[in-house]
Amino acid sequence: MKKYSYITFMVIVGLSHSCDQKTNQEPVQQKMKKKAVVYQVFTRLFGNTNTTNKPWGTINENGVGKFADFNERALNEIKDLGVTHIWYTGVPHHALINDYTAFGISNDDPDVVKGRAGSPYAVKDYYNVNPDLAIDPNKRLDEFKALVVRTHLAGMKVIIDIVPNHVARNYEGLTNPEGVLDFGANDDTSLEYHVNNNFYYVPNSEFKVPLWQDDYLPLGGEENQFSNGKFVEVPAKWTGNGSRLAQPNFNDWYETVKINYGVRPDGTKDFDEFPLGFENKNYEEHYKFWGDKNIPNSWVKFRDITQYWLDFGVDGFRFDMAEMVPVEFWSYLNSSIKMKNPEAFLLAEVYNPDLYRDYIHKGKMDYLYDKVELYDSIKHIMKGYGWTDHIPVVQKGMADIEHHMLHFLENHDEQRIASPDFVGKAELAKPAMVVSATLSTSPTMIYFGQEVGEPGAEDAGFGKPTRTSIFDYIGVPNHQRWVNDKKFDGGQLSKEEKELRDFYKRLLNFTIKSDALMGAYQEIHFYNKDFTENYDHRVLSYVRWCNTETLVVISNFDAVKDYTFQLKIPKDVIEKWNLKNGEYNLTEELYNKINKTLFVEGGQGIITVELEPLESVIFKVEE
């Protein structure tokens, strides 16, 4: 396997001014005073200390984590990592293979469940939570409520998933509030479509399970009383990804059914659309717009669901596959959420860059995944064949919405960094992580286990390694070494894993305290590429600043080469910083081990940069 070594160098020039004082820099519109850091955690995996990891293992064989595992010590350690928001993935009750009939919960059919523990995106009951996560399933809502309270006491906000595009085929609400009916309860199933039907139908048909492929069998072929190649659904419904076949393909989202939002089968809409320019209105105006309109029933159902969880104490939502749902619905839903909680954190999964601005401005989303642009670009650089030249181009193209584009290097859908299919070594993400966390004013997200180099190597059952399983009961080995029999102290981590977590902790804590990271940005990459000897397309540099801090970020993505050069800060940047000719002492802030000098001569800044493999440093001006 090819060896990679990447290097990062960050310089901070701190100025003794207040951020609210006037300068000659352009103002930057922002929604937060400081950066946010989201810790995505797969809730059922976090506290599981079972190391059996049998493919297709049962809950008794492979174990499962509980809400209670997020105790005060665990939450404080997450907070101390530099986290402001926890996204508890997999909280709403979804279809799974475990017998909870003693608690009034119907069994799920393995023919329409992916894996044994089930997909968190096949929600079975939106007004309750996954019984696997409770010590006492009868008190599962109480146990989750206690977790919300503990999280708030630890100083963090709570995010959970909402999946408006689809629900489990066997949706069944057990604890609906008074007057709330299940999805489809009042549908006219003789019609393919009606504006107030919750589902689309294939009239005069019966659902058939897919033809299994690639030697796949439900539960790995284990016998089960419900696993008989049949699932009763008459008439058949459209599948979650939009398949209109009564027998979906194995690669379709066969475990789910698509929600109808008033979009006819021919794509035309049965609801009002915005007047021209309405995307520039605030959420209060969007809320008023829908006040006297005829609203499709599915819209109202999801509004009620989100209002329920806001009342429960949840602080925000991550919306799955948002671009598969009409943007007008998001205006309706998100404006309703914001009217109840203006500070609610609304994050959406959208992968089509052409739709970004619609979902931000028309749909009133706070944040979207920056996958197709930034993540994919950084991944190519990390793998050795991308050029850093592309990152300033990406950032320029995002300039008007940069605050809204959440940055990440891992999440539950992506390959683990340490997987051989990504780069095979977690330490190689250090410079990429610095860039991801400091490039813009947007939030940063990390996935649990990322900070200790989890490689996602387990053969869990459904799906392939490289991603930590979201479908099966499994243990997460590197993360379990940090959990350390629920001491949550990293006691079993290797020296390298401890050092990696220390890097994440130092970096993330810096980002949530920095004023400059909510300020201005300017790339200096191409200037140095043109005028600096020994600087090339494997290095990236840019500056960030406000009146109290100025950052110069330099990342070396070269696989083997060390770099020494005289970094040049262009005159126009020095002018914006109001620096005079002279010398500025720099003290290192990230590891507290190096002192340097910033020279300003003829209006241009110069810093001697000496980069060692995988090194990241932060300097600050002492005036």
C-alpha cells in the first residue's frame, strides 16, 4: 500500500482590536458568533462494549448501546473534544429484527428490513424511539428525555434525524398524540395519486419482495418465521427511491415507501408556488405565506412531528435526502420550526449543487452537506491525485452561501478515512481536517470514532466494510478502546490513537473559540504558487481574519516531500490587516512549542515556513 504523509501549518496573527470595531475589510454576514462543531454519533453503537462482531449477529450476540451509556462522564468528554451539537443518529423508532411484542410492538419482516438492527432511515413510528436503545423499552421515551436533559446540562445541543421522503413499509404508530393518525390511514388506495394521500399506489397489484442478488439473503439466510419471501401489501406502494414497480429491484430502497407531498406522478404540483423573489423573504414571511393555503396532508403530518420533538427538548434536525422532497414543503416546515425555535439547527442532505441555493433561500435550510464540492475535492487530494488548486475555486464558487455549507470528512454514508478504500491511515487526514475546519464560517462535523482512527473494517452482515455498519449490531473497535469499559477515558487506546484524538481536541476547541473563523476569507494560494520558490500544487494557503485575529492557513498534501519556503502575504492583505512594516513575534498556540517572526517589508508579509510530516502548528502575534 502506498505511503502518504501530509503536513499542515497554520499561523494565527492576533490583533489587539475588538471585532466590532470598524476596519477596511468587507463585512461578512453570519448567523453564529462562533463556529459550531457537530458530533454525529450512531446512538446504538456508541456504548456497545461487546467485541464479538459476528456477521449478522443478534443483539444478544453482538450487543447494543443504550441511551444511558451517554452518562455525565461520556458527555463531558464529548464536550471537551470541542463539540457544540450532538447528532444522535437512529433515535426515531425504525424497523428492526428483535422481538418486542411483550411491549406491544409488532415484529418486523426480515424481507423488508436491511440488516438485523435495521436502517435508521426506515422509520416505523415517529412519535417514539428505538426500543433497542432503552434499558426498559416500556420507558424508552423517558430514557431519551433524560438523555436530552443530560446533553443540555453538559452544554451541548441535540439534533435527531427526520426522514420526510419515506417511511418503513410497516409504519405503525403506538403512541401518537391525540388526533394524530398514522401515515396512509385515510388514503384512497384505489388511486395511484391523490393530493391528500400520504403514499403513492400501484392499483390492482400486490407487493413482491425483490429478487435477492449477490448471494444476499435476509438475516444471512438464517431461518425466521417471517422470512419467507413474502410481505403483504395490497395494493403495492411506490418505493422510497421513487420506484413505481410492485416488485422493486434489490438495489431500490425496498424497505421503505415514498411519501406523497402533492406532486402528481407527471411531476406537476398540487400546491401553491412562491411569487418571484420570495426566496429573499425571511422565515416569518414564509410562515405567513402558507397560513391561508391548502396544505397537503403529508406536509401537516411532518410539521406536527417536528413540533412534537421541539416540545420534547430537541434543538434541531438532520433531514435525510432533502432534495427528493419539494422545496416548497421545506419552506412550510422550516418556517414553522423557526417560529417555534428561531435557534433550531436545520441540516439537510442535498447533493445537487444546482439546488443548493433553492434549499437554503427558498427552503430556509440553515446548512447543507458540502460533499460534492469540498469533501470530494479534499478526498482526491488526500488520495494523492487531486490538486489543491481546486479548493480556492470551490470556495469562490460558494462565496455567497459558504456559511451554509457544513464541512465533514466522515459521516455514516462515507468511507472511514482509515479504510484502505479511502487512504488507509487516519493520521493522513490531519491537514485535510484543518482545511475542513478553518476554510469558512460554516459548521464542522466529525463522525464518532473518526477522532481515534476507526477504519470501519467489520463484516457486519448487510453491506460491505469501509463504512461502520448502520444496519447491523456491531462493535466499533477503535472507539471501544476509547470507551474503555464505559470509563470513557481512552484507557485502551494506542499511543498513536491518543495522539490523533489530542489533535482533534486541540483543533476543534480552537475553532469554536476563534473570532477570525467567523470573519473574512481570502486565498493566497495562487499568489504564492506564482512568486514563492518551493511552493507548488500540493500546498494550500489562505487567510482568515477579523479585528481580533488573523489566520494564515497552510496545508501540505504532498505524499513524501517536506517543504521549506518563505510564505508571502500579499500587500492587499497586509493593508486589510492594517499592519505596518516591522517585525511581529509569533507564539505557537496549537502545541505551544515553536516561536516565529512575521516580517512585514515593503508592505508585504513574509514568514519562514518549515513543514514536517503531519505537523500542524498555530502561531499568534504578541504585540
